[in-house]
Amino acid sequence: MSVADPTDPLPGRQVALIDLLDRLLSGGVVLSGDIVLSIADIDLVRVSLRALIVSVGSEADPLGSPSLGQA
Amino acid sequence: MIDREGLTYVYAVVPDTPGLRAALSDVRGVSGSLVSLLGEHAPTEGEERPDPLAFVTSRVAQDEFDERTLKARFEDLEWLEDVARAHHEVVQTIARHDTVLPLRLATLYENDDRARGALAAQRHVFAERIALLRDRSEWGVKLYIRSTGPSEDRDGAADPGGTTTLSPGKAYLRRRRAQHSAQESHYRNAREAAQRIEALVSRFTTYRVRHPAQHGELAGPEENVLNDAYLVPDGRTESFRAALAALAADLDGVRVEVTGPWAPYSFAMPPPEPAPHGDAREGPSR
């Protein structure tokens, strides 16, 4: 069991790309801009990156998933 | 500056203040271009608009960000990372100075006028959202289960040390059983940790977004079983982090990781229609 020191300054440290993509590809306000990737093509993004980030877009609840469900 | 060849890339919605304009005056975004605030049209006479908003934008090259190129580029992880980090850098810089409502990666308009139209069309939604997000930050809380060493598992090979008198087959089964039992205990501990997190965070916030657990090449070697985002009042972040740090100290095989502060990416959108039962994307965590 380990946790980063709660007093160390997190800002400035480079964030993990996977955490960033979790937020930038599924978070943020979605507007239908003139070049639309945001809404219509999020499926495309999901497909394109499937090999790298399987998780994008899945709605699974880890607390209810088999991995934690049956020990 | 009129750049007929360029597109307007929008990073975020912000309160339009002189302080923020000054703070962003030499910040560079995607493709290294300077960002600027794109304010609203002046209010028509008699219209009340006490809190003006702006888009934070920069110019990007049309041939790099047109629809066809963009689709191809999104499969290029190196390019995607560059754009994502540049976008994030701008958003985090804003977050250090004022409330920020981040936009989804790669929101693009043909020109500033078109972008300004989009800002005007949804300014009330944006203003409400910014009011909700004010003085709060997003924190990521992830729960990992340590793998029970595949190194201990030699796949049935005989123990070269010769410390065991068991047949290779029986030794293999015994190792597998021990490994399985350790893994089960780690899962039990993870479930306990998840319950503790649930109980603990409800003291700090009612806003949670549950991201899918992380798998795949970009994820680390440990199994990620919880990938939550919480919106925490800025005055309470230290106690939030301290409480989480101590949370699973007695639970073997489990690791809690806290990331942040993040700009409120996960809380930028109003919640979708609530699910008939079960887990809403955002809402009271308990």
C-alpha cells in the first residue's frame, strides 16, 4: 500500500497521458463546432484508440464488475 | 489578425476579466500559437449582462485540423499526445487564475465569428456551469490491485532449487493455488478500499464521475479497478488528500492513487439522462 505524499505539490508534475485522455476525450463541454469530431466522431475516436485505451467510453461500474464482484 | 487559411481552436469558456486577459497574454497553445480571449459581442442596449464570458482560442493551420486530417491524426498517438498536452497546459494555466469550463479536445470553428456565435448561443448554460464550478477542483482517485507475481509462476517448470519433493505437476498446482488465494485476498481488500473511499468522499463532495477502469497499453502493469473523479471545494483539498492517503494503509495488495488538482474536465457537461437504476454519471456519491 502506498500513496503519494499528500503534501507534495502535484501541479508541475507531468500528468499521465491516460489520465489526460480520460478527461479530454470523454470530458469537457461538447459543442458541435465546424469541424466536428466531438460528438459524431467520438465513436471513431473510441475505435481508433481501442488498442491503446480500451476504457474510453465504457460505462462499466468497477464496483459491480466481475473483477471485484466475486472474490 | 485575419488568417483566412486558419481555423479557430477553442480551449475553454472563461469569465472575461482584465486579470485573465493579462495572465494569458503570452501563453501558447496547440501548434505553439499564442492564445487569446474571444469575448462576447457588446450587449444590446438595455440587456443585462453582468458577467461577461469569453472563449479562450488560438489559430491553428487548416491543413492540420480539417476534418479528414483530424480523423487520421487521432490515430497517431504521438500527435494526439502533443495536442492533448498543449490543450491541457492552456486549461491548467487558466485554472490557476480563474474558473475554467474546459471544452472537449479539438473543438474547431472556421473563424472567430462562428466561434463567437457558438458562445452567444449557449452563454446561459456556460454561465450556470461556471457558477457551479467556481472554487472547486477535480481530483482523480484510482484504485489498483497489485498483481500476484507472475514471476512466481513458472508455468509448471520443475523447481531448479530442488527444495520440494513434490512432483512438478503438484508443485505447479500448489503455486497456482497460493497465487490464486493471494489474488482473491487482494480483491477482497480492494472491495474494502472501494467502500472506504465511497464513505470518505461523501464527507467532501456530492459530485462524482466514474470513469471506466483503465486497461490497455497506456495503463500500467497493475490492475486498475476504480477510476473516479470528484469535484472538491478548494478549501478542503488538503484534508481530502490526507484522508485518502491513510485510507488503505492496512490493506495488502491495494494501492490508492490521487491525481490533481485537475480543471473540472469531468464535470463540464451537464449529466446525461439519469439511468433508470444504478449509477448516474454525476450526482450524489451516496
